[in-house]
Amino acid sequence: MKLSIIIPTLNEWPLVAKRIEFLYQHADKNNLEIIVVNSCDSSLLPEKEIKGTGAKYLESKISNRATQMNQGFYESTGHCVAFLHADVQPPITYYNDIIEALETSEYGWFCYDFDSNDHRLKRNAKFTRRNGWFAGGGDQIHFFNRTFFESYGPYDERCEIMEDFELTRKLRRLNLKPNIIKNPALVSARKYKHNSYFRVSVVNLMAMILFYSRVPTAFICVMYRKLLSGTSA
């Protein structure tokens, strides 16, 4: 079964190159399509190098992750699709994990661990192993059967942040349960390194409270970027 992986990006080379190499290394190229959708605000992602890897390169006219992911989906051809952040490392069995998960469900995501031995981050990661309010973010690598995403997507392009949680909230309201893969992805702890565990945790909690209180995502995005360094939200 063909899997399309969409990677929205903003100034993240060589992370993107590393991720593409990994993805091709651990899947059959004939059944894998990688689409990199670069933000119009970025000038640091080399198009020729991306195309040289075998991945497809797209330029988004709008600097918005939801827009970039939707654009990648519309250009994709896979029977199933996954959305991957450049700083997230899938497990080496990611392809089989996704295909097997979609044999019994229509969508899902991975749980994750942080690339850090901090016991506090290990505790945080446990929240991604179940379908709670703090789970379902984009770092967990959303994946869908194509027809399911066509029916219940796309990502809401009005969201300047938390477009991933907006979609998962919609699916929860419809009582459509995800298949959560327990083989964890590996997420960068760079936000915590640039700031502090306490600061990031408080800002994340504030963002979630505002989001579930229906505060416009434009406000949440401004707050997030103002209070945290080393992140593009």
C-alpha cells in the first residue's frame, strides 16, 4: 500500500534532509511518497537538493502549517497519508506500523518520547499514550486513510496554531477514535533547552486552556511566540 508523507517546513534544512534519508531507508521507495511543503517565508531550503533525494518539493504561497499540510495532501497520491514535523523522528518500523494500524482503523497517531533523559519530560510523554486532551498534537505524526481524510479533513487553515488539535477535537466530537501506535516517535526537546521545563509547561497549559475556551488561535499564536524562544509554534 502506498504511503504519502507530507512534511511542512520553515528554515529546517538539514533536518529535512536527515528525515528524508531516514524515511526512504526504512520503507520500500516504490510504496512511499515524500512531499516537502516549504513556507513562503523560508529561503534556506534548497529545492534542488530536496528533489535530488527523490522527494517532491512544493512552495506554499501562505506561511501557515495547516495550509502547507493541506497543499501537500492535495498533491499526494498515496492510499494513506501521514503528516510529519521535521524535528520528529519516527520509529524505524513506522511504515509497517501505519499500514497495520490503518487495517483496523481509519486514522491515528504515534505516542512519543523526548530525546532527553529528563524524568519530567518522560512523565509528560506518558500523556501521549492515550486519547486525552493533551494528546493528538502534530508531533505525534497524524496518519489517515485517504478517503477518511477527504471526508473529515482538511486541517482548518484559519488556525495560526494548534490546527492539529482542532482536527482531533472535531474527530472526538464525532466519536471517531484514533489508533494510537505505542511504538514511540522521538521528539526534539529543543524548546525546553532554549527555555526551561517550567516555562514551556506553563505556556503549553495556557495555550490548551485558551484553545478549549475557544480563544482565537491568532491570539494564542502571538502569546506562544512571545513567551517562548527557539520555536515557531
